[in-house]
Amino acid sequence: MAEKKSEAGKGDEEAPEGAAEGVDLPKKKISGKKLVIIIAALLLLLGGVGGGLYYKGIIGPKKTEAAGEHGEEAAAEGEHGAEGGEGENGEAKGPVYYEMPAILVNLTSTGRRPVYAKVRVNLVLAKETDREVVTANQPRIVDNFQTYLRELTPEEIQGSAGLVRLREELLLRVNSTVSPVVVKDLLFQEILPQ
């Protein structure tokens, strides 16, 4: 009997406080929905942290690998170099902008009162050396722009769809004029229908 008391005494010490003998404590269960939400939140958190570390350059390819033989100095110079400068193969390190003169043109209108449009654009060139070709052909570019713009009505250049069409048409005309030079994009600086 003494052995039973000692065994019972040992069991009482290990049991949680306030728990009676033979009574099971209820276990907290997490439902399936809560478990899925917790796992998804953890995955999103890990993905966000990983993306942030990659964006900061802590993980992923090192900048010195991209520099090749020139080491860190070339990578730093490539990142912070002068805009519009050229690399080894003549390509620009940054965008090369060419500002065209403002064009004031009379649009086709059905009313008695004339309608004018003032258009000012910048061209985005692939290389700094392309600037010379564009400058030499600037009168032809302006002529092509004016010829096209005079045929437009004020309604055709209104709204975002009209501007997208206008950009495509002007880009097509400038590229055909300065070929083989490629103008990458055309940026509107000012469009004022008057």
C-alpha cells in the first residue's frame, strides 16, 4: 500500500495544477481554415522579405559579376555614369533625348473658325551618335509631322486613344525619315489644341 501512495504522489506532482485525477484537459485545435490562413500569411511574409532582400542586392547576383573583368569600379561607374554617355559598343548608358522644336499646325476643321494645335515632342534615341543623323534630318522630320498633323481633326487627337494613335503615327514617320537610325520612343512634352 505504501507503494501505491508513493506512485500516486509522483503522479500528482507531474499533473498540472488544478487538474483532477482522471480528468482530461481539452486540447485546443486549430481549424483547417485558420491553418491555411496562417500558412498563407507566413508564405507572403517570407516572400516579401525575400523580395526586399533581392531588391536591396543582399541576395541574388552580385554587381561585381555583371561588371566582368573591370571589377567593382566598372559596376559603380555603370550605375552612376553620366547620362547619355556611350559604352564600348556605342550604346547609351542612359536614355538619349533629342528635343524637337515646337510645331504649330492648323488642323482640319468643319467650322469657320480655324483650329490650331501646338505639339512639342522629345525623341528617345538608341545611341548618342544617332543625334547627328536626327539633327541633319530635322527639317524633313518637321515636314513629315506637319503634313500628317494638318490632316487630323480636333476630335482625332482628343483622349488617350487619340494620343496613342498620334504617337504611333509620328514614331513611324520619324523612323522612316532617319532610317537606319532607330528612334526608340516619342515622348509628348506639350499638346495644346487651340
